[in-house]
Amino acid sequence: MADRPKALFAMRAQYVSQLFPAPLMSRLEKLVEIDTSLVAQRFDQPEIAQALADTEILITGWGSPRLDDAVLAAAPQLRAVLHAAGSVRDLVGDACWERGLLVSSAAQANAMPVAEYTVASVLMAGKGVFDARERYRADPAYRRPEDDLALGNYGRRVGLIGASRVGRRVLELLRPYDLTLTLADPYLDAAEAGRLGAELLPLDELLRTSTIISVHAPDIPQTRGLLDRRRLALIPDGGVLINTARGALIDHDALIDELVDGRISAVLDVTDPEPPPADSPLFQLSNVFLTPHIAGSMGNELERLGRSAVEELERLTAGRPLGHQVNKIDLDRVA
């Protein structure tokens, strides 16, 4: 097809085959003219710069260079950016919005495994699984306390911070369980929170009244350090804090103090910094379940992101509206 638009991959090269296995790549190649062996990890290389000059559609992913003024000047034909990953906050800047580029993201697809990880963490935390594992490993004679009414998920109050894509999916997945769900988000009203299956609360009240708290707010200047020392102190004794969003949302010095004291527990897939220093107590504390940023798409889940990008490409080349278009205002509201 001579009239296929020209496209270019921009991401770490190893992701191309993981995001677009053969059947998906075949669909993609029917839609655009693309050299699948040419992957931009920098835009200043001669071969990449030559391809960029004629590129109409960029298919980006993790490791893509930022699309700054110089890149846009070198890509006069560029009209769309299809991001086969999550947030585009670090990828596109004001120049992209001013140019009027169509920008799409697979963030909705990437939200699914993060939400699944979170739901698993909520349910296991409610059963006291993380503490029981540590006690059982230390003492094979340990048996669960049959009279501990604080254990269990019936009627447990779970508070979500942020109605992001992940947060909304978590609420949807938790709805069938006998939990009491609450939500804090400055962009929602009570009616919309109710439609999501949660009671809208001010953040401080959510922290005071929830025994499991999960963070799903975006990483923007207004949210950095959102859970500071004062707010962490509001979490009830024995509470569990889950963070699959970004480490910068929590004051980690204050968090470590609370965890060392043993007053609360934490499930942390993200930290600040990431990874923590080698001597961080987070690696040793028995009341911390620490993982290396694995909640998002990995392994065979990457194909879901590639499929999302190919479906967007099918809409774009057919002249239909994008299904997951991102606008500048979205970046402050969702993650």
C-alpha cells in the first residue's frame, strides 16, 4: 500500500519484540510503512534523524527519548504519538501540545496488572498473611491466633488515595468483596465516587478510618510528599500502607520511622529513591513487603500494551477517534 503513513519505533530496542510479537507486528505492518529493525533510542543518530524527517507516527515505549523542541523541528510530518506504555508525562512537553499532536497512551492497559497486584495485596494484608509468613518462618510451631478479630476481610475498611486509572480498576475489582471502600480525590464529588463504589472522604479522615490504605495518585508537584509525617501518624495502629504508584508521594524518612517503630506495616512496590540504599531498613524489616517495581506490565503482560497501541493505530489510520487519547489536562488528574 503506497499510501501507508510512515512510522518509527522509539523505545529500548528489546521491547519491540515483547510488545509486538509476530501476529501483532503483522497487523501493524499492514497499517504503516515501518522499518522494524530501526528503533530510535536517540534521535541524533544519522539513520534515525533521516527516518524522523519523514515520520508521521511515532510508536513509543519505555526508554523513548523525550520529544522536545529539537525533535519536533526534525520531524515536520509528525502528527501522532502512540505510546505503548503508561504515563506520557516524561515523554511529551508543551511543544507537543502546542503543535497539536495526537497523543495516545496504553496506560489503561498498563493499569490492569497494577490493579491486580494491589487487590492481591489488599486481600492478603487483610488476612495478616505478610506477618504470618514471617512468624511461621521464625517459628515452625507458630499457629494463627484464632481469637484475633482484627484479622479477616469481612467489613474491612479499605481507603484508596486517587481515582486514577489504577485506582478505578482497583475499586471495580474489589467491589464483589465484603469490604467498605473509601476514596480520597480532589477532582471527584460524592456522587461520582458513589458510582465507583466508594464513599468520598477528605484525605485525613480516610487515613484515620481505614485499616488498609492504597496509594494511586499521580506524581505531580502537588502530590510529592503527600503522605508526610503528620498524615502517616493518622493511620491506625496495625494499619497497612500499600504503594504501587510512585515513591515520591510518601515521605520515606517518616515512613521508615513508623515502620521501625512497628506501629504500621507496608507493601511497597515503589520507593524514593528507587531502589532504596543498600543499607535501608526497608530490606530487613519484617513488617515490610518490598518488591522491585514489578506491579506494572512485565513478561507476557507487555503484549497487552502492544495490542492497545495497534488498536489505536487501526483507529488512527481509519480516520476514527482514538480510544485512549491523552490531553494535557489529563496528566494532572490520572496515573
